[in-house]
Amino acid sequence: MLFDAIERELSRLDGAGLRRALRVAEDPTNIRQRITDRAGVTKEQLLFCSNDYLGLANHSKIKQ
């Protein structure tokens, strides 16, 4: 009974486009990311939540 209610609510959220969709980043250290969503659509986006806010993670001397 509870699971039926959960399934109905998830279906409603899917239909309204309100369900969270996880996206996969190709490289977590770049500021510019190519993100692929659950539907398989890939877009380039700016990533403001990485820990590489100074852009140093891909610097050659840092990698050494």
C-alpha cells in the first residue's frame, strides 16, 4: 500500500518534470564541463561547485 503511493507520487513527479535527474560530468576538475543527462543529452556548462575554483587542478606543475 505504501509502495503503491510512492510509485504514484514518483510517476506524478516524472510527468510534471519535477523529479531530480542525476547528471554525469566527464572530468570533475575542469570548470567547463560536458554534462550528460539521464536522457543522454550532452551540453557544455560552467561548473561552479568544483573544488578547483582557481583552475589549478590541471596545471602541469601541480600534476607533477
